[in-house]
Amino acid sequence: MANATADIGLIGLAVMGENLVLNMESHGFTCAVYNRTTAKVDEFVNGRGAGKKFVGAHSLKDFVASIKRPRKIMMMVKAGKAVDDTIESVLPYLEAGDILIDGGNTHFPDTSRRMKSLKEKGIRFIGSGVSGGEEGALKGPSIMPGGEESAWPEVKPIFQAIAAKVKDTDGSEAACCDWVGPEGAGHFVKMVHNGIEYGDMQLICESYNLLKDLCGMAPAEMSQVFGKWNKGVLDSYLVEITTDILAFVDPETGKPMVDVILDTAGQKGTGKWTVDSATENGVPLTLIAEAVFSRCLSAQKAERVAAAPLLAGPTAQPVADKAQFVADVEMALYAAKIVSYAQGYALMAAQAKANGWTLNNGGIALMWRGGCIIRSAFLGKIKEAFDKNPSLVNLLVDPYFAGELGKAQAGWRRVVGAAAASGIPLPAISSALAYYDGYRTARLPANLLQAQRDYFGAHTYERLDKPRGEFFHTNWTGRGGTTTSKAYNV
């Protein structure tokens, strides 16, 4: 086809889509663009895209015809029905072997469903997580593709060209993009990424609260603390932007910007999906769950304001040794962050097992090291851990991270104790410590819990002096029978 000049097409010229195609074009690719509101196409082609290698289309038929075979079409539209509608509308113009890519924040079961359905029609489908926000999309995002693997060689040159680049453990430059796995694996890994992002943000907010309430620090002073932390083990994008945020002054009032923002947080659902997946797989994702519920609690602003004068609690006691406490908060934030990633990776392992996927854990850490919201130097150590032991059961038992937690935990415990004594909520930092203590405890009190279940419901129990897998029941009251409940685990 003489007029098929585009290397790739993109549907959806909102913030992420617009910046992604600008990124692609800057790396030498000709891009076809289409938007449901066609005026947006003209606005883009004559605006930010003026003089560049873009092919604007006012109809899906012309859009598809302008792309070289096998056609590669990336959709950057709202997750849910909009994706299905877009697929339905473009499908009549596609041919066997063409590739559709969903680059939005889609729930991974939907991606698996779409891939299977489109495969029956001869269309190859990729569900790809894209992280990094507006700046990342333009300058180099983290890209997490999964789905129909035969499509990967076709899109790999484009995706790896536009992705962020980092130094691998061997010193070579690596793209923050590689094949994740089949079906919805790409979107699943992006979902867990977002869950860890929820956890990281909550941990940073709790650290800010401690410095404010127990150290009496103003935002400008806290900005200096976070800036110092960003040069050490906490070197990361979120700590970096927190440094900037705390230093920013509201031009209207002259007050620190953070002090004029209402304390209610929003969420789009990926954190909830992560927690849902954890409960489905029986994985204790306690820190991320607390981060999700903390946003829910923050949204109950009116209730909290009404409850504040009614519910008793201690008065916050300023710390005696401010410098030591700041160092302790740094260690609490660092240790809890390790737990957050450990839980996220445990969830990925469980879902991969349930779906029969093989995930490259070290490769995922590398993909997250640049371009994305949770990028940090810390991820290099995670990649090293999985490179050394691909079957590592939990990040906490890697020798490096076990050692780091050993060094950090004294300060971590002091922080949790001080917060409890002063009535300052630390849902994420304290739940991380509880998980750590639970994971390192060889004998938990679940023996009593199982006895309770057997007492009221004849749910049976296993015995320490018998082989695993043998179940027993006790007639606790002398009035029960011998019938037991069928044993099963969620």
C-alpha cells in the first residue's frame, strides 16, 4: 500500500498518548494518530506535532490504512468499556497478524480475556503497563508488555528505543522495558507496581507527619531532610519530588504549598485491585492494604473533624534528641520500604503460580529502576538478589536485605513506639514491622485460632506430633458429634 508510511499508530491523544507519540517520533519512528474527537488530531498535528513525522487521520479506516503491515496500534484510552469499544470499532479494518496494544491501566483479567478473544480472530494483543507520568512518557517511561509473545519482536525495537535507560548490574546500558509474560502479565506487574507506589507514598507521608509533629519541623526544614535522605539508601523519585514539594511556596498566600492542601486523598483503583489479588491468592499484603485504607480514611474528612474533639488520646510529646529521631525515621522508612517490595514480589510469585506464568523478577526490578514513579537505586539490589537466586521465596531472607533490616530495626522500633505513645497514626510503617516480626516468628498463636475454629465449627486442626496434612477434631464440650467440616484454604 503506497500510502502506508507509519511505523506505528496511536489512538487516544490525551496527556500520556500525546507524549508517547512525541517520544516515538523523536526516536525516528513515523506515527499515525487518531482521536475520537477529530479536532484533537488537527490540534496536535498543527501544534506540538507540527513539522514532525506524524500522519493525522480523521477516520479509523484511513488511520489503519496509513500503518505498515503488520500494523501496530497502541490504544491509550480509559480502562474498561472504552477499551472494548475501541477494539470493536477498529477491528473491521484489521487483518490477521496485526497487533493491538492496550497501554492504559487495565485490570489484568480483562487483558487476558481480550487476548484470548482476539487470538481467535487472528489479531495479536499486548497489554502493556506504562509508568512515568507525563514526563516519563515524553522522555522515557518504564514499559511492561505482556500478552501474545509472537508480537513482541515486532514492537520491541520501538518500545525499547523509547523506554528509560539505566545501567545494568554488569555496567551495560539496559532499557526499562522487556517482555513480562503471557496473557495479562504485563498489566498485572503494572498493577503491583502501582500498589507498591501506594505503599511508598503512604510511608513517606507518615515520615513527614512524624517530623512535623514530633520534631516540630516546618516544611522547608523537612525538605532539607528529605533532600539528604535522597542522597543515601532512600535515593528515589518519590523522595526527590517530596523534597521539591516541601520547599514549594504557595504564590497566593505565601505559605508552604503543602500546608494549604486539604488532607483528603484520591485513588483510581489500581491499589484496590492489588489488595483484591492478594486476598484471592492468600498473600499477606498488609502494608499496601493499609496504604489503600489510609486513603479511604483520609476521604472521611468530615467524620474525622467531628470525632477529633470527642475521642481521647495522648498529646504528642516532642522528641528530646531531634537528630537521632530523624535518623530513626530514615531507618523506619527504609525498612518498611523493603517490606513493601517483599510483599509485592510475594504477590507476583503467587499470581504467576496460579496462572502458570513465568516472571523474570530481576528483569522486573530493572524495568522499575528508571522512568517509573517507584524508580529508585534500591531496585538495583533487588535485581541482584533475584539474579543470585531466581527462586528466592521472599526478599526478606536475601542475605543483603536481611542484613539491612537487622541494621535498621532498632530505629524502626523506636519510631513505632514513639508514635504510639504520642497518638500519631503509622498504619503502613507499623504494619510493616508487624509483618516482619510475624514472618520471623517460627510459632505464631494461630494454634489457638485453629482450636477456636474447631470448637465452634468442627473445622479440624493439624498436630505438631503428626505429619502435615493429617487433620483432627476434638469434641471440646462433650456434647458434639464426630462430623467435621470439610477443610479448605483460601
